[in-house]
Amino acid sequence: MTGETTKQTGHAQVGELLPPEPDKRALNGVTHGMTAQHVPPDEREGYAQHVEQVRTASGAQGYLEQRLADRAALALWRLDRVARYEAAQSSTKRREAAQQLAGETNPFLLGSAAKQAHDALQTLSRLTGETLDTLRSDPQAAEHCAQDYEAGAAYLERIAAGGSAEGCTVNQAYPLGEALGAALRGVRVSGAQIVRAMTGRAPKRGEGASVEDEEWNYEPEEMPGLLTLYRERLGESAGRILDGDAARERQKAAQVRAVIREALSAQADALALAALPSEKELEKVTRYEAHLERVLYRALHDLEAARDARAGRAGPPPLRGVLDERGE
């Protein structure tokens, strides 16, 4: 009976060689977590197949060689467990960082990179007039605003070169009206005069004050009359002033794009930093990996020596050393 048991190989014998399950109450810290010494029940079937494959690949024969192969297999299995642990930790922290970037965390509790991304979005909100929620949900919203600034600059440049305001669009009316209205107020043209030039009628009560307080909503059909008044009052300076306004619109577009890049860079940094463990945790994981690698290579070294001895190869096995984290 004993002889029959000794001759058993394969899956059945591997099952006998599995590390025994410890007392859960006595070794609770050992039976749970990444550094567990035994193989949990839910991993045992896969582990048994893994051991068989390591035995076959290493050519292990006999009890000693198979035990050394088993030791190497366990070290490999635990190294894979470390890799899975690191991947799970990284995914969890990246999800937390993504929630922070999505505005689900109090800004005062954010990490440095996530806080920089939040501050950049606030700057974009001031530059574009878009809400933080819009900027987070639509990454292209700020770029569209930059494109609007550039389109407005191009239109102002065309008007500065002597172009007509006939057929002006709603998007073109805003930058043109703001530029012309500001220049006319600068040479002491009253709001009432500006309203009369735009509408062709006497201003109603409060309309002149609305222009002077910069609260007037400029419409496309008002631009031809406003442009005529502008050129009459500004004369030769009209084109030069509009070119300066166009340059400022282009500066706004450039500023928006610079902050977009800053926000994207900070967001990428926040996700990258989230993927890394803390310094203390990294030291612990690194030391544990180094320990497992030493166990693995020692087992492989001893296994090779045992195979050489079985094959009758003369001479000592090749000298190998495994350095620890201190290089010793």
C-alpha cells in the first residue's frame, strides 16, 4: 500500500503536496492578504495545474526534484499574486482619482495634481463663461470657445481692412459691437448717439445707459450703422484700433488653449500618481518581491544541481549568487 502511494504522480500527488490549511483563528494575519503563505481554497485547482506544468517544464524527477520544483512553483504563484495585487490597487486608486477629477470630491481634499486640474478648470470657466460641469462633461467646450475668439479676431481684421458689416452673423456681432462700442465711448460718444446710429431711431428710456454700462446686446442688423458712426468719429485710427482688438481676441484664444493644456497635463499627472503606491507600501512590496525572487532562484539552482547529480555530470554546479536589496 505504501509503495503504491509512493508511485502516484500527477494531479493526485500534487494535491497531497499542497500546503496545509492553517488554523484560521490562530493565523488570521497569515491566511489573508497578499502575503498569505498558503494557497487559498479558491486558488487550489489552478495552483495544482500550475505545479504540474512547472514540474514538467523543469524535468523534475523523484521526490527531491519535485519538491524543489514545487517550491519554485509556489514562489512564481506568489509573485503573480503580487502583480495582481498591484494591478488591483492601481485600478482602485485611478478610479478614485477619476472621481476627484469629475468633481465628486471637495476641492480642499484633493491631491496636488487633482487640485491643479481643478484650478485650471476654474480658470477656463472664467475665460470661457462655461460652467465647471460643462467643461468636465464636454472636453471640447473650451476649445470651441478658443475657436470663437479666433473667428472674432479674423472678422475684426477684415473690418479693419475696410470690410462691410452687412450680413454680419450673431457670432460676429458680439466681438464687433463690443469693440466698436468701447472705442466710441472712449472718444466720449454718448450711449444715446450710439443707439440712434444702430437703430436709426431715437433711443428709448434706459437704452443709452445700457450701452454706456456695457449691458447692450448687439444684434447683427445694428452693426452697419454702428460701423459707420465708428469710422466717422475715429477716422484714420479706426483700422488700427480694430487691429489691436483683433490681437487681443487672438491672445484670449491662446490663453484658453494654454490653460486647456495645463488642465490636461494635471489630469494626466493625477491619474499617473494614483497608479503608484505610497512610498511605504512600495518599499514593502519591493522587499516582498525580492524575497520571493530569492526563493525562486535558489529553488531553481538546487533543482539544477539535483538533476546534474542524477545525470552523473562531473564537477560542481555553476556558482550563482542572489543579491538581496542591500546588494549582499
